[in-house]
Amino acid sequence: MSNDSHAPSENDYQVRTSARSGIADSVIGTRNLMITAALAVMGMVLLLPLNYFAPVAGTTPKALYAGVAIMGIWVIPYLLPATVVRRPGSVMVAALIMGIISIFTTPSGPGAIVGNLLGGAFIEVPLALMLYRKWTWWSFLISAAVFGLINGILYVLTLKYVVGISFGVSVVVISVISALIGGLATIGITKLLNRAGVGIDAKR
């Protein structure tokens, strides 16, 4: 009497998943992309007035201090996609969307895309250097601090070039502190959005 049955092998228990499941879980997945786009539009509410103020911020010492003091407000639109969506590339996708919108709503024109992508990179790169394995409060604050540090230095260099005045470390320190406060505010906003069911999935 023949017996066609066989002992179960390891292959019998393999879970086969579609390649589309990986895409769906990425930033370009429908759900994540819609959330990212919505956050980008929300971010424009903050970026619109800031883009009109930015050209003035590097013209005088008082304007410079005002510019770095509100650096935390700049952080929020760029950091929020990372804290809510938590997918590699979410910040850059949001930055691209904000850049495209900014072409038609700010004085920067097409250059707004470059500016927004740079702002997004200041947030995204630190997360990438951590291999996107740390989606937690301190990794977000590191990104915020890097954003404040680089932008603070750029403000100082701009004022030195335009006005010929050199500033010390205080300007950069203020920029970093403000950016950290903005990072904390972003984390707080994220918790409110999570309570509303936005950005929560089984992997978090």
C-alpha cells in the first residue's frame, strides 16, 4: 500500500507575500502617500508666512536673531512626516510636494523646490544615517537639532556676506535650541494625531 503523504518540511510553512505588500508599506503606498501629502498641505500653513519673512531675516542683526529664534516653526512641517508616517523618504516626498506648492504661493518661484528639498534633507539624512531603525523621540530631536544647526550657520554666513558683520556661536545656539523646541512641539502634535487614528499601524 503506497503512502503519498510526507512529513511537513520547512517550505510547507513559508509565508508567501506579494511584492506589492512591500510597496504598500512604503511611503509610496496609497495610505502612507495620502497621509504624507495631507501633512505637506498642513505644513504649508506654516511655511507660507515664513517664506515671505525669510528674505528679510538675513539683512540686519535684529532680523537675524528673529530668524533663528523662530527656527522651531520651520522644523514642524519637515519633521512631522517623519514622526507620523515613519517611513524612509517620507520627509523628502513631503518636501517635494511643499516645494511644488511653494512655486505658486511664494516669491521663490521654481527655486522653492530646491529650498524645500534641502530643508527636508536636513531632517531626513540623520534618520538615514541611523538606517531608519530609530523612530523615536530622541532620533527626531537629533534631526531637529541638525536642521537648526545647519540653518543657523547658513543665516550667519548670509549676514556676513550681505552686511559684512560676523556673529558668534550664540546665533547658532539659539537656532538649535529653537529647533529642538520645534521638535518637541512636533512630537506633541504627532501624539494628538495618533490619538485621532492618524499614522498608527501594527508596526509601531
